[in-house]
Amino acid sequence: MTRSLQCIVLDCPRPRELAAFYQALLGGEVDRADPRWSLDDDWSTLHLPDGGVLGFQRAPGHRPPRWPDPARPQQLHLDIAVDDVAAAERDALANGAKVLRDEGDWGVYEDPAGHPFCLVPE
């Protein structure tokens, strides 16, 4: 039996906008044609340079996590390895991220839909 991770999917209110945010952060191609799924206003994808895929699914009434509040837990977060955390932070903030916590050599941020992610040194 073959098993592989097809993609990681994030619920959000505006799929195309969140795909563009992560494209600015990670590179790749938004909404590349792919026979595994159809693209529409409720579904967007980001094919990453390393071959991975992030999916973004519209969730009506989306309630973002409030890290570290256990009443609205993070559910999932992404650790993104970068060679220059300060430069990656500037890019993330310019594209709509918010700083949640500065940990010195790495940081915790919130994407425009409220999902926490970390920028960590490679």
C-alpha cells in the first residue's frame, strides 16, 4: 500500500487571498491545474517549490484560533524554516501577518486568517 501526504489544508474565509499570502512567504504557484481537485471560489492551492501542496478551503463562519488560548486552540500550525528570520518576518508582516510572540532567534506569527505559524532558522 502506498501512502503519502497529498496536501495540508487550512480552513479560512478567503482561500485565494490566503494562498497568495503563503506564496509571498514560501514561493510556489497559486492554483496550478492539478487533476486531484478542482479550483473555485471555495478552494485554492499553493504548489510549493519542494513539491508539497497547501490547500485553502473556504469555511463559512470561520473562527480562527487564538493562540495560546485553550478555549480556541491552534488546531494546526506550520513551522517554516528560513535562512534569515528577520528578512522573512519583514516579508510576512508586509503581506498581512501579525507577530504573536518573539522568541529571540525565531518567532510566532498569525497569518491573515488567524492561523499561527513559526519562522525558525534553518
